[in-house]
Amino acid sequence: LICFLVSGSRVMCLGLLLGAAGNLTEIAGKFIEEFTTEDGFDGEGCGAALSKMFDVEIGMIEDEAALMSALAQLASQGEESTKPTGSVSVNMLGRSFEVPLETETSVRDFKATIAALQAVPVYEQELTIKGKYAELRNCDKVQPGAALILRLRTKLDMNGQDAVDFLDKCPEAIATVERMCLDFHGAQLPDAALLRTLATWTHLKHLDIDLSNKNVGVKGCNALAAALRGMDQVQTLRLRLQCCGLNTDACLALGDGFRGLSNLTKLILEVPANSMTTAGCAALAEAIGRIVQLRVLSLHVGGNQLSPKSCGALASGLKGLGQLDDLTLHLGGNTISHTGCAALAVALADLHVENLRLHLAGCELGIAGCKALAEGLSHNETVTGLELGLARNSIQDAACCALAEALESMVKLRTVVLDLNANAMKDTGCAAVGAALRSLPDLEGASVFCIGNPAAPKLAAHMQGVPSL
């Protein structure tokens, strides 16, 4: 069935179904799962899908028994009509199939399809721990050097030590894992043992830890930092710490953990809706600024207690990132005002990034803040992809005109997204933005949002001639 979707060949699909005839119950189960909705089993949709897949007329499938009968009939018809001159042995996902094919040409095509599928570098598996039960599928099939995505979701009464005990029994995974996602949704906060054991996974290059809505606090950040200090081989890191009660001391502890990430090139740090103040933000900014080899940075600190001085700290940290070419900053919901925006704009002028995303909704920028931002952007000569979130900032026509002038000077722009919702922009400002976008020689697409502005009813007219994303 997988091969049919890739190649579109009816013969291949029938052959694979024949090869898997002993697993018709499992195949039927997949169809049942796919076409079961909140209103029950979609028999018409299932029948239509089978009709299209096998190029035969199949009516409504009433239930699982009818589906089994239809699949068995299709398999038998395929066996009668197929006169194979060759066959291919397929071993994928732990199962073996012998697939008869009609011609030598289709044998070659089928082999090429299978080879392409088996060459995919990421072999995705899941490790699921629920209560006292655990299952690891195909871990012993992973070859040294392969990339295994390991998803860990601890639930119910599991704790970190239980997970460590289980992982210690999977030496094949530990010896080969390059990618790991630790997802603690619905679980207790992991104890330090689980985090420390990550340092022993010497092949680990890509790590994603989700601790959102857990009371991580200072103690949890100390444990996380201790683990991170031993992970100098990690290249990409994503930390999701939303609503985790992070204060200044917690940010200091977390920042200290970044010292050991000497090969990190991509960092996604999501710490919105915490108790972070300017001091905590400064600690994180300083720590990030020391990761001089970073190429991609996404920092989400929205909904905290940041002040204009926080932007000065962020600006100082960004100055040390000379290799950065992709930057995302989420600062929405903080009172940074025009003073903080001006400090941030100075840093933006000196950055040599290609992609820039600034989300500053509800930051009380006003006209002065928007003009300062426009001034900083006007001096940037490298950005090709720009995304500005400036909703709810009391922006009027004068600020929009300043922003339009900045856009006109950014001649390398190819894509632009502007969120100007819930401001005070009138026709003059909207027309200026439209004219600026039309003037960009390499612009491939733009999206402009201005719901809640006086100019909203005439947006389409003002943006006429601007290619849409």
C-alpha cells in the first residue's frame, strides 16, 4: 500500500496486498482507523478510496466484515490476473513480503521505489511508557549511525528513574540515537537522574525537551543545566518551558547550562508566561551570546515581566552572534515601549541574518517605537524573509509611513508578513505600505493583516499588485 502511494501502480499495489495477505486483518484495521469519525464509520468514503486505489467499482463498506471480504476479493483477483515474470523481496518495518510483478520493467521500478524508501535517513520509532508497561518497536533494527527519533511520553505514576531503568535496557538505542524528543505531557516532573543519563548518549545530536506547565523552578533548571553541560556533541536544541515558574535564579541556572554546548548551531528556547524579569532575561541573553557558532536562534519570552532594559540586554547578547542567519524573537505582552524597541533596533541594524521574525504585539511601542524599529531595519542589507508582528501597539499613519520607507530600502526582500491588527492605521499609512511592497524588485509574496484598523475595508485596494503569499 505504501508503494502504491509512491508509484501509483495498480500492479504494485495488488502485489503488495498479495504479499501481505496474511495480514489482511491488520490492513483492514488501518482502513477502519482512517475512516472512523466522530459520527461513526465512513463506509462511503472507505469504498470510494478502495475504488480509486484499485480502479474497480466498490460500493459502500458497511462494517469490518464487509471490508475484510472486499480486501480478500481484491487480493484473489490480483492473483488470478497477475502473471509475474519476476518478484521482489521486501523487508520493511520488521516485515517481509514477496511481491510478484508483471514485467521485468515493473520489477526494476519497484526495486527503485523500495530502495528510495529504505534510503530515508530518519528511521522514526516511538518509545511509549504508560504506567508500568513499556514498548519499544524495532529498536534492534536500527543500524549504527542511523538517526532514530525517540519520543518519550511519561504518564500516570511513572517518574524519571523508572524511565532511566527502562532506557538502560535498550543498549542498541543508546548506541545509535541521534535524535530524541522527551515529551512529559501529562507526566510528573522528571527527576535529575533522567536528565543526567542523557549525557551518556554520545551519539545524540538533536534534542527536544518539553516540560511545559510543570513546576520546574530553580531546582529543575539546575538539573537541566547539569545535563546540558555534558552535551557538547548536541547540534540542535529545543527547550519548551512555558508556564514553568521560572524566576531570575532559574534563568541564571539555565543559562549556566549553555556553557557546555560548544557545537550547538540551532537553539529554540521557549520560556513564555513565566516570572522572568529584566535580570533573568539578561542572564539568558548573556549565556546565548556566548554560543558564538549559532546559526539559528528562536527565543520566545512573551508574557513575562520584561522592561525596556531587557531589550538592551538582548541587543548585547545578539552582538556576539556573528554567524547567525536566522533569528526569531517573540517579545509580545511585555512593556518594552519605544525605549526598548530603540535598543533592539540598533542590534538589528548590525545583524547579517537572512530571515528575521519579530513578534512585538502588545508591547506599547507607539509611534516612536515603530519609527525606531523602522530606522534599524532600514540599515539592514541582508534580510530576504521578514515577519513583523506589531498588533495592538497604537500605530498610526506616521509610523506606517516610516515602516514603508524602511521596506523600500530592504531591496533583497523576497517574502514579507506584516501583522498590523488592532492599530490606528488609516488609508494614508496603508497606501504607503502597499506602494513600498510593490517597489521591491525581488518580492515573491507578502501578507498584510490590518483587522481592527480604519483602513481595513480598503486593504485589498491598497495592496493591489502585491504578490500574495
